[in-house]
Amino acid sequence: MDILFIGIILLILGLTNFIAFKVAGRNKKKRILSGIIVILITPLVFKISLDAISSFDPGGFATGAITLIYSCLFFMNGIIIICIGIATSNTNKA
């Protein structure tokens, strides 16, 4: 069960990073905007994970804990994307 939990977290965060960096490319402003969008999507991730997990454990303490862990990791992922965007030099010279 723990391996499944960690696998799902890594899959979601990996797909989020792939999409954010693929859309942004090497553009500094787009990377920062991608990080802000990831942070703004965090409440939606909280709600979706709460609804999905509560069907297995309705009203339990573990439901809230897992949902909070997912949301916190997603939020921190957005902050890391913003930091990478700030540290990236803009190489688009078209």
C-alpha cells in the first residue's frame, strides 16, 4: 500500500513537471507563470484527492492526512518550479 501511495505521488508530480516544463520551454516568464498556475491548482488537487480517498475511508483521519500530504507536495512543487524559473537564464533570442 505504501508503494502504491508513493508511486501515485511521483506519477502526479512527474506529469505536472513534464507538462509545466514542456509548455514553458526555456522561457523564464513562462516557467514562473507555470509555477504560479500549479500553486493555483492546488485547491483543486485537494478537493479531488479528498473525494477520491474518502470513498475508501469515509470520515477517517487518514483521509485528511493523505489529502494534506498530496496538497502540500503539489504546492511545494509549484514553489520549486517558480524558483527554477527565477534561476533560469532566458535563452530565447529570436
